[in-house]
Amino acid sequence: MSFATPPGWYPDAGTPGTDRWWDGTAWTAHTRPTAAAHPAPYETAHPSYAPQAFGPPVPPPPTQGGSRTRVLAITLSSLLVLGAAVTAAILLGPDDSGTRAAPGPTASAPAPTAPATSATPSSEDSPDGDPGVLVDQLNGITLAVPDGWERPENTSDDAPTIRTAVSYDCPGTSASFCYRGTVSTRTARAGQSDPKAIAEADITTAADKAYEEDVLGRRTHGGITSHKVLKAEPVAVAGRTGYLVRWRVVTAKGPGGVVQSVAFPSTVGSETPVIVRLAFDADRPELPVSLMDTITRSIRPIGDSATSGGVGASIGP
């Protein structure tokens, strides 16, 4: 049986004092200074987990007083016990009746375990365990989940996503289903750094993915026939200066919608820009445009001490 190393921050063997992001299949360009107070999310929940034993060549952990010393000590002590048992069996030999004494239990090395520590957070203390928060570990942000929304386990583009919990048949095709509202986060393409340019370029993609066609090429809303710019301006996001672009799109079928792209520098690692996309069906009383502003204001850096990174900040329409 094989196991894939989960996505997370791991020590970069080539750059001491630096963590690098593993996306589950390959190393990325994202780095950050190593911080003992911010362990990788899987290692936090499973202190005894050794990623290099199951997946790709993960850089080895520091050697100072770490778990390797404990594992080595346990292995050596187990070998000594096993050797003593074999020696005793040879010395005893067969008894006078010609029968051999029953062998004792074979010593086996106990599984290495990490000592309990009060610094390990529980699921209740972690933003990942709060249903009212969407966590983007790679980009180092959280945002509040509105009441009546959900966090799906899988999405078509593998981006951290929240959406309205109830789906409906898309107006442009009966072979697909749509959601009234969606929000997703992602990393800007390499080489992009200006939030305004990123948001202005991304809004077209955000509109097409929400109202032009789906990943299978189906025109879920009959296609976009026109759009109107509702807002394009600088905005403060997670303590950084970003840029916001918002469109009202008209579709051939259905009510159309409002789409928004927000771009801003990440607060972690190399500060690679982050994009947050929002798409709401138009004319829905439970999805006022003001909710887009509320969600944007809820974006926080992970571990923000003033807001607990958004934990418990669930919001209504």
C-alpha cells in the first residue's frame, strides 16, 4: 500500500531556515521562513507522521533533539532485547527429558510515538476545523463562510471553494447543474505582481467560468451576451493593498449574474499575489451585491491574532 504525502509546508533541504510548499504531487515556488509556531497542517494533527516515509523526497527534519534520536534509541534497545532472548534460548538448550523448553515471547520494536504536547492544537482550535471558515493554506488566508453555504471537498479546478448549499438545473442545459453563489481562492500565475493588472485580466476568466461555459464546454447559461463594469478600484485586503474589479453580466438564458475578481499580495512566503473570485446569480434577495463586500472584508491572514484568522466569523446575507 502506498500513501501520498499531503499538501503542506515542509523544510527545504536546499535552503536552511526555509519551508517550501508541497502541493501533493510536486514542489512549488512558494517559500516562507521556517517558524516553529506554524507546523505543517498534517504534522500538527498527526505529530508522529513522517512524510518522507510515504511520498516524494521530502527534506529531512532538523536533527537537534528530534524524533530521529528517539526512533534510533528505540530500535537499538529492541535489538538488544531480541539478542538477549536468542542467547537465553541457546544456553537453556533441551532439558533432561529430551524436550525443549517452550520459547518465550519474541521481542518486537514498539512503534515510535511522539510525546504528548500541549502545543498541538485541537480541531476546535484550528481554522480548518471551523465550518464557518474557508482556509487557503498555500496562500495563507482565511475568509468567512456565509450562512447556508458549504465547503465542497472537491471542485473542478481543485481551488479552495465555498458555494451555496443548494444546486439547480442550469438554464442553458439540462445536463448540468449550477449554484447561485460561489467564492474561490487561487494563486496568480508566475510573473504577475501588479494587483490591478491581475484583477483586470482575471475578471474575464471569472465571468467565463461562471456564466459562459463549464469545464466540459457546455454553455450553462446560454453564454454571456454583454457586461457592465460596476466597480474597479483599489481595496485593502488582509492588511495589504489590492485591487477589485466587479462586472454585471447578461446571459442568453437565466438571470445572468455579478462576478468579481480581487487580487492582493499574499502575507506569506514570497508574497505571490492571491486572487479571490466571487460569482452571484443576479436578482437573488439572499445574494445582495453587498455580500461580496462583506466576504472581501472577512479575508484575513491565517493566525491573525485580532480575528483568529476569521474563525467563528460566519456571516449571513
